[in-house]
Amino acid sequence: MFSFHSHSGQFCMHAKGTLEQVVESAIQRQFTTYGLSEHMPRYKVEQLYPEESHLMTQDLERMYDQFLQEAARLQQKYAEKIHLLIGLETEYFGPESTQYVRTLRQPHRRTIWTANHSSTSGIEAGAMDATLSSSPQVALPQVQYIVGSLHHIHGIPLDFSQELYLKALEDVGHGSWETLFREYFNAQFEMLQGLEPEVVGHLDLVRIFFSAIKGHHHHHHHNGQEQDEDEGEQEQGTGQNKLTEELWTLVKRNVDFVIGYGGLFELNSRAWKKGLADAYPQRDILQYILSKGGRVTLSDDSHGPDDVGMFYNPELKR
């Protein structure tokens, strides 16, 4: 068993447990390969999640560098029991994000954030700067692969809460889910072109709170005419929405591009925790990927030791 997408409460504010507990859980559950892929830092204050309001962007940079050091330690410690890979999950806000990822992927990257700087929350900024200026630089382990994910549209997170998803629907989609989806798949294509990630994370994450759109005042356009949402947009009994012809064109373009450079599509079991009918991507997209000879891998997108291998059996197995 394997997973290429995971998080821990030690390095992600909305996860639980330490990275070592996640690794121990993977060993206990007989995983042979496990990818450690904490979120890359975000570099602007407005990109912080509500749960991170007490942090600064430097804190996220420090946490990520500490994650790399801890992941390397665990890789060595548990080498006899499990094959651990060190990765990162991307955040994408536009072309500048591509450069950030490239920098993080460089070999021999160095940091002044050492693993024993456990928390700066109680340290005055001035004292912190003085500490850092006198600290020796530490070589960081190499990032071995990336999970190419998109969580934000025009800076609004899609997967943090239903409220923020509906805000994205209004602000970005102007009430039209098709517009929101179009923006998502176009931004995703930019990210895929810029980074060619080894693993493509939750390809259709934009569907996460689609059911919340029901009953939410909105409209969509059809042949230039505004019309109300009709039930045909959500397939009965599948819990997934039907993509329009235009959206299918974008999805196929993205999938074909990934197949072209040899990327893997993750089957991400966390979607069941969010009430979706299938793992990401939903079966309509998965069927297209398989029909084109695309390669898939498995991910639990675990957010703590209890999530390791979540829904792998029987759902994902089936």
C-alpha cells in the first residue's frame, strides 16, 4: 500500500498529531511507501487561512524548512520498515507561485531555521532577527517530488469552509458555478504547465461543496440566456455534478497535458470525508483518464495518524 499525499498537525494547522505519529501509523497499517507532502509556505499575509491569523509568512517558511529536516530524520530512522519520500504540496496563486516552487525544489537549498527553533510565537521579532543573523546556515534535504494542487481561486480558498466556497461562487463565479469551475480548471492548467508535478492533487477539488450551491441563489447562462439551475446539473444518486461541454473541453485539455509529460493522477480518498460520491477525481473524469491510458496512484491525503489509509478498504479498493 502507498500514499503520496499526507499532512501532520506538527506542520499543518488543520491536521492532527506529529509527523512521526503519521509515519508510525503508516508502518502499523502496512504501507510500503509513504509520501510526506506538507503544504509549501505561502508568501503573502492575505494568503493565510483564518486559522493562521496569529502567524506570519516567515512562520510558514520556518515550519516548512523544519518539516524537511524532520522528514529526513524519519526517513533514516524508519528506513528498515518503510520507504518514505519527501515532497511538498503546492499552493498556487498565479505565475509567481511557480517560481517559489522551483526555488523550494533546488538541490542544496540552505536555511537558518534549524529544527530546534520549535516556536517563535513567544519571541519578540527583534530578538528573533538577532538570533537568526547569528545562526549558521543548515543544508536542507532535497524535495523528491511535488503534489500539484490548487486550493484557491483569485485568492479565495475553496476547501476551507462551505462559506468561503460560496464566497468564491459569488466573487469569482458571479453566481455561476460553470464560471467558477472554468476559472479553476484554467488556473490548474497554468499550474500544470509551469510545474509539471509528478502527482496531480485532487484534480476536481472545485466540486467539494457543489451540493451547497443547491438552494443558494444563483443562475447560470445557457446560449446567452440566464436561466435557473435545473436538476439535470446534478446526476441523481451519484452526488456529483455533470460537467458542461465547455468544462469537459478544459478537463480533457488538463488531463491530456499531464498524460503527455508522464504525471500521475492521485485517487484521493479524502473526498469521501467531504461527502462526495467518489474519490477525487469523480468517476466521470477518472473514466476519461483511464480511457486515455493515464496513470493513477493512491493518496489518503491524511491529516493525522488516524486518517492514514482512510477509506482505502473497501471504497478505494473497489
